[in-house]
Amino acid sequence: MAFTQQQIVESLAGRLIVSVQAYPGEPMRDPRTMAQVAASAARGGAAAVRVQGIADIHAARSAVEVPVIGLWKDGDTGVYITPTYQHAYAVALAGAHVVALDGTRRPRPDGLTLAQTIDRLHHNTHALVMADCGSLDDALAASAAGADLVGTTLAGYTGERPKTNGPDLELLEAMSQADIDVPIIAEGRIHTPPQASAAIAAGAHAVVVGTAITHPTTITSWFVNAVEG
Ligand SMILES: CC(=O)N[C@H](C=O)[C@@H](O)[C@H](O)[C@H](O)COP(=O)(O)O
């Protein structure tokens, strides 16, 4: 499905996005499985899906009619979410309507600035850019660098913010009161419907939920801990 950039942003207003990811070595790490989970989320009312890896992005594009936010994780420390321009370009070529990438102020492995990365993507593709941020300063810098959306994805994972139990609502409120003129996406540790609605109340344009909907291993462990103590 083709969308204009404006249609994508408007379609996300006040809506839920579901992140569909399986980690290396996990039983569900298979593009067909991920596409089926993405389609199930779309049936449940997800306004968009967020999908990791080139093969999963391809598979999700043909499985759902909602916008696909794509990313490519390379490693799991430092700058690992779509870390370079080449990763970002490949994500866009795979069909992602929105390219999610590391939107922190940390140096990028290819030596480009965030602004250069975003400029090149905008010049060479039609994709929107979602900057995954870890702090208010990241979000301010990312919106100034040309990001189309800024997310709280990396709050609690870069050392600038505490790893809150649940979403970092304080950061979300600070971002929505700051001079950021692009939509703010709440993402990270949103585990319950009340937390999702609290994120909207704190100023989020849309809310991303991953683990609590699509990661059965973690969800099972929550129940195991409750039952077994
Ligand atoms: C920090 C990082 O690498 N976050 C990743 C970004 O794509 C994913 O592992 C998360 O599952 C996603 O952000 C959704 O968050 P949660 O699973 O907490 O609902």
C-alpha cells in the first residue's frame, strides 16, 4: 500500500503501533512468523507495525495494509538501531514507509551526523524518518536534524535517563512541552493498557507496544514469576 507522508503521520494520531520482533536464536525469528504476528496486530487495530530486519520488512509489507516502520538492528550495544546510512537505505529499499534509526547524539559508526543521514535518506528515498531517542536533548537535536518523528525508544538504554519500570512518562511530558515541532512517539516498556493511555495523556502522538503484545517468552516469564514467586 502506498501512502503519502502526511497520510502516514495523520493515520498514527492517537493510535497504537505494534512492534513485532524476535531476537537472534529465538524460536519465532522467522520472517513468515513475524509477518503473521504483524497481520494479527493489524487485525486487532494496530495503526502501523514496527518490524526489524530486511527479510521481516519485506514479509510484513505483503502481509499488512498499514504502514510499516522498519529498522535494522546490528548488534546490541552502542549505536545499533539502523546505525549507518547504508542500513537505513536498505531498510527503505525493503519497503519501510518509515525508517527508524538511532536518534541519539552519540557518534555514528559511519562518521555521518544524524542530519547528514536524514538528509541523504530524504534525498534518495520517499521514507519518513523516526529518530529513536534516549533523552530530551536527543529529541531536540533529532527534530532540528530533520527527523519526521521522534520516539522515546532508547530512554533508559543510553545512560541519560533511568530505566523506569514502565514508560518514561516524565521524559514524554518534557518532550511534549519542549520546542519540538514533530510528532512524539512513546515507545519502551509500555506493558499495560493504562500505561498506553497514560502515554497519550502525556502528549504522545502514538504509542508503540512491543514485548507486552508480541514477545511470548517475556510475557510467559511475567506469569511464571507471579505464579512461582
Ligand atoms: C531498546 C531497544 O532496542 N528497543 C527495540 C527497538 O526496536 C525493541 O527491542 C523494543 O522491543 C521496542 O522498542 C518496543 O519496546 P517494548 O518491547 O519495551 O514495548
